[in-house]
Amino acid sequence: MNTFRVLVINSFAKTFQTSCMKCVGSHKRHVFGTIQQRKSKPFPVLDGKVDTSAASFQENAAVMEKFIGNYRKMLAMAQAGGGEKAIERHKVRNKKFLATDRVRLLLDEEDSFLELAPLAGLGMEYGDVARAGVYTGIGKINNKYCMIIANDGTVKGGTVYPITLKKQLRAQEIAEQNRIPCVYVVDSGGAFLPLQAEIFPDKNHGGRSFYNEAIMSAKGIPQVAIVCGNCTAGGAYVPTMTSEAVIIHKIGTIFLGGPPLVKAATGEIVSAEELGGAKMHCSVSGCTDYYAETEEVGFEIGRDIIEGLNLPGHPGPQREPQLPLYDPTELNGLIPARNQHQMDIHKVISRIVDDSRFHEFKKTYGPSLVTGLAHIHGFLTGIVGNKGEITGPAAAKGAHFIQMCCERGIPLIFLQNSAESVAEPTANSGESFGNCLREHAKMMAAVSCAQVPKITVIIGNSIGPSNFLMGGRCMSPNFLFTWPNAVIGLSNTESLVQQISQEKIPKNLNHSEQLALESKIREICQREMSAAYSSTRLLDDGMILPQDTRQVLGKCLDITSAYLKPVASSYPVIRM
């Protein structure tokens, strides 16, 4: 009996154990199968659905189309260079290639080129200077990203205006910050002398470009020049300060003073070619290293120089890029025609990031600031987007998230859209306002000290301190772009109009005269706070269309990942 019981118990135990093992195995297969599936698709999908047939959507899209139409008109003006006559003279009489054609000869593919600040120089006090007289951007030469700075000889004869200099210096700043080699395509008549006081003497004037060349070279960032036009006066130092320089026969010249100046000073008659041509500089002075009979040959030599730079390999994106689930062209209808600070930031993000997937951080805390991780063109990024006023809790969350991204070496994308007005303290809100101010300072410090790439897009309002908190120009982002609807200012338009009107409009005017002056003040404020003004004055790196944002961000992330090395943080993440 005892033996029988033992056998039954043992048999039951084995059966139970086998059954349990099968269940466990089945459970493991189920669980690990699910985990494996999740690994292939990280982060939750955002709900980006929108009714495109809604009246509000259609109204928004119609208003945005006006902004886009104005942008396209300005872009056409910039791309026209110095006009038909100047272009014909440049090509036929001077037998030179256009700046755009020269850049095309350097690049592997034209599509890889990210032009910077194309609208700079339009509507300046001293007239239109198309593209600020210099064609700049980043593209691949023999599969290596390079910053190309090409003078446009059709614009004011290639002379340097204050806005030209500002654009050159910004291009060099981007190159240094991202460790990108510089290629200078030189064809310039030197400074525009009537404005020399705004070009020559100060720290960030003409000589700064030579300083930047030397500093970048010392940091191991190659500097290369191709001289395919005049290189006069101070401009003569551009090729002579580079590591390697190419000069084109008959059209490339380098001298401090040209033949007319030599004749005036010494009475000697000498040709430009004898004084500073390709043969002289390649065989006598040694200021240039490569002689080219034609521009085609010269730019091929330039490509060979870039091939020999021995730059580190480009790691590329961490994941295979995936298109968003929602159409980026729908962004135009998501920007409110009125009160654009109410734009749904989640719906914007869903049309920019890969597969519309977003891992939101502290979703329910400080909800006026949205923070989280996503992939853009395969690159892991930290996204910081505000929807209106940045409260104290929102700023604390922002500081926490930014430090976390810095610890992990994750680049930051700022999507700026602040409230239309800045909250003012009251007698009853002094303490809470002080607390908010303290949290703002924390976030500002985190943004300032972030050692990861920072890319900012102003998608709506950039009013008051939100500009600083959200990676504005003063925070040295690697790139900063604006949408055509962007509004940038210290305060909202109406507040500025009221304050300026009180100070500037005489009290002895009648009501209609006061209204007329107020209307002029409003017009000036609206113009100077617009995205168009920002781009023409080079307060950004270019105006971009909402539907192109994903492509531009993808290029910028690829560029910043090419040569920059991660900087390890020496501090722990400090929680709120």
C-alpha cells in the first residue's frame, strides 16, 4: 500500500512537473516573442490624426500658403544673383562659371547640399545684396562633409558688404562648431569701401575671418581655397592662410593692390597676370600650391585635396530611417491662423520623427513643455517643444531632460513656440513668480552648458525669455531655422506698439494723427518681428518650409555626427 502510494505520488509529481515546464516554456516563448517584437519597434506611436476637411484646417493652410508664397518670391530674388546683365557679363565677357556651378563641380551630389541663409542680404538699408553676395552651405565632397563659402562675382562685383562678412563669419562658426573642413571659392573685389567703418575695424569685422582660419587649422579642421577670380587687398589673405590653395590660370589673381594702384604709386605698368596671376604665385611666390588651366581642372584638384584630408569615418545613423505615418505637408494646416501658440506640438512631432514614434518624458508634469526621445532619419534625438508659456515645473522638467540627453550624448532638437505674451508678476504672485524665475534659470543654464549638438527650429512664436530657454541664437545652437510664420521679439506686437506709442507719439496730435502714427509703428514692429526680417538680417541659418523640416533636421543630424566627438559630462543628472 505504501509502495503504491509512493508510485502514484511520484507519477503525479513528474506529470505536474512536465506540465509546468511546458507552461513555462510556452510562457517564455510568448513573453520573449513579444519583447523581440518591441525591440524592433521602439517607442509608442503618436496619435497624429487630423481632419483635413475641417474649416479651421483649410483656413490655417490658406494663411500659411501666403507666408510660403512670400518666401518663394524672396528665394527667387536671391537665386537671381546680380541680375541678367551681371550674369551675362560674368559668363561671357569674364568667361567665369557662376558660384552655383562652381559648387556643383565640387559636390558628389547636388541633393546633398544644405544651403545656409539663402535670403540674407535682401532689403538691406544699402540695397538688395542677393544671398549676401556669398553662396554658403554644407555638402559632400568625395563623401566628406565640407563647408563651402563661394563668393558670387555677379552681386555687386563680388565686393564684401557688412551682411556678406556676417554670413562668412557665421559659416565659419558653424564649421568650427561642427569640425567641418572649409573650402573657400574666392572671387571677390574686396570690401565695399563706402561702408568700410562697418567692415574693417571691430573684433567681428573683416580680420576675424583670417583669425578663424588660423584657429580652425590649429584645431585640425582643414582649410582649402580655390582662387577663381579677384583676390584683392585683405581678401588676398584668404588663400594664403589655408593649408592648400588652387589658382585658375587667367582668371585667378592674388594681390594686395592691383595694377591701377601700382601705376599710381610707382608709375610702373604691369598686367594683373604678371602681378598676381596663377603662374607667378605657383612658381615664384609660392602663395598657391596647384596651377589649373581651367575651372573644371581646378575644381577637380579641389576634390582631390579633400580626398587626401584623412578624415575619420562617418558612423551614420543608429537605425534604418523610416517615414512618419502622417503626411508632413499637413503641417501647414496645423499652424493656427490666430493664436499660433496653441499649435498641437504632438501632431507636429508625429510628422517629423521616424514612424511617428515618440517616447515622452514626464508627460503629465509641466505639460506646457513636451520632452522625449525619437529617431529622425535613424538618429536618436531628444526633442524639446513648448506649447505656450514655459511654467516653473515645465522649466524644471526641461533642465532635467536636457542634462539626461547630455549624459547620454544625445543631440537636442528645440521646437520653439512660446506664448504670445510674457507673464508679469503681481503683488500676490511674487513668490510663485520668483520660483518660476529660478526654474527658468536652471533650464537656461542646462541649455547653455549642453555639450551635445543643438538644433533649433522656430515653428511659431519666439517671444521674450522663451527664446533663450529654447535654444535661441544666444545659446549657440549648431543650427537655427525658422518657419515662414515665425514671430521673433522681446514682447508681442501689440504690447510693443503700445509702449513705443506712449513714448514716441506727441500728446498734442489729434486722434486720427495718433492712429496714423500708431499704424506705422505697428507696421514696423510686425516687419522687424517677422521670419522674413530674421532671415534677411541673418538672425537664423535659413527659413525652411514646414514640410521640409524633417529633411533639414536629418541632414543637420548627419552633419553633426560626422566629425564631432561626444563630450562626456563631468556632473551627474541633477533631478528637479
